[in-house]
Amino acid sequence: MQPSFDPTAAHFASRYAEAFAALPVAVQYGFAVVFGLVIGSFLSVVVHRLPIMLERAWRAEVDAAMPDNPKPAADAYPERFNLAVPRSACPHCKHVLRAWENIPVISYLALRGRCSACGARVSPRYPLIELATGALAALSLYAYGPSWGAVAAFGLCATLLAAGLIDYDTRYLPDVLTLPLLWAGLIVNFGEGGFATLHDAVTGAIAGYLFLWCVYWLFKLVRGVEGMGYGDFKLLAAIGAWLGWGALAQVVLIAAVAGAAFGIVATWRKRMRFEEPLPFGPFLAAGGAITLFVGTPLYALFG
Ligand SMILES: [Zn+2]
């Protein structure tokens, strides 16, 4: 099964897509990469701030439900804290980044990976996320041509990247990412010529959730361990909604093999203990992104 996406389908081809397609190819890719770098810069903010915002929201709920409980200590972040406010600052000296210090990748290179005020190291993670997002934008354009389908594919990749990184950092997959992603998949596949037929997309959303739900309860009943969480079910449901149920077996296979390989290497390098549960989300996300671009060649191996 190859991705069934048809870039000439009416709801993906439009005057805007046609105008973009008329540009020289180099300009198209240049635009895609710059767009990807900028979105990557935003994803870094999402990955860092969204878990903090969610934790605050939970605390506020607990606080409202149990007003007599002692107040937990406030976190180290300012009172107004969302994806836009406050402006990015050095975590060591609180130096607020000026516009030229906030240019994706270029600022990191120009400042040699250090804060301009105090010289503290800036994590290479920021430019790496930006570069990865830029590459995913170029890959979306390459795979799906100058069309809204490429924009949709990139939206899926960017959300998978953010969700995977948050799961890796916090072992938590936020509903505010997985559930809209599921709906977006159903909407993208609503008309003719999406990534899957609407029938396959709805079946994929159901099967993705149920499959991991069953695996979860099997493990829990047989061995008494929780190998993954409900966020993983929702993420696989979202991937099923985008790519159709036919893609799910390959996505899970890639995720399981990649997760096992990562676990073995991490244990061997003493980065984690053997019994420690792995976040499964990053590997599901990788399996979804790979399948988006290459289709399902693994099925050929099994006839
Ligand atoms: Zn600093």
C-alpha cells in the first residue's frame, strides 16, 4: 500500500497551490525550509512550555476542588506564562533574547551555542529541532508536491515531533495535541483523495486506540505492569485517522523495534535501568512519520 494521496484532488489543489507550483523549484524548497525552521523554533517553545502550562492548570483544578489543602509551592516561572508570553530568555541569567538572537539555527551558530550575556551553553537541542522541522517541511514538499496535501503532511509531522519530544521529556502525551490531531486526520481525509479514504481513516482511529488498549490490559493482567499509557492509545488513534487502518501494523512494528533497540542501547550505556518503562510515544510518532513518507513497504516482506 502506497499513500493514496492525490495532489490533484479538488480540495487540495487550489489557486494558491497553483501559484506556488509556478515558482521555481529552488524557491519552493527555500520557502519550505525557512517555513520549517520558523515552525521548529515555535515547536521548541511548545515542547518546553506546554507541560508547565498543563501542570499549572491541573494544580489550579486540584486547588479549586480542595481549597482547604495546603497550597503547593509556586513554580519558578512568571505568573503570566503561555506560548507567547514571556519572551524567550536565558535560563541562567534571565537575559531576554533580542530579535537577532532568536533566528533559527543562524543565531545558535553566530553565538557559538552560548548566551550573549553570560556565556552559558545553549542546548544544541534547539537548533536540532529547528533543522529537523526544516527537513520535514522539505520532505513533505518532495513527497506530496506543491499542494495543500504537503502542508497537511507537514502539520502531521510537526505535531508528531512536538508530541514525541514532550513524551520523551515528561512521559506524558498531552490530550491537547493528540485529540486535535485525530480530528485533523478525519477532516483531511473527509473528501476524495486524502491520505486514506474516510472509511479507512475512521476504522484506523478506532483500531489504533483499541489495539494498544488491548495490549495494555493484556500486560497489566498477565504481568501486572503498565507498559504504556492512555496517551499512546490516542496517539496511535490519531495516526490511524491520518493514514488509515492499513498503516497501523507497520507503525506499531517500527515503534516496537525502534523502542526495543533504543532501550537496549540506553540500558547498555547505563543511561537507564532495565526495568524502567520507555516512553512509547516518540517511537509511535517516528513510525507514523516514516509511514507517511514511504507507505508500507514492510508488508511486501510478509507477502
Ligand atoms: Zn545568559
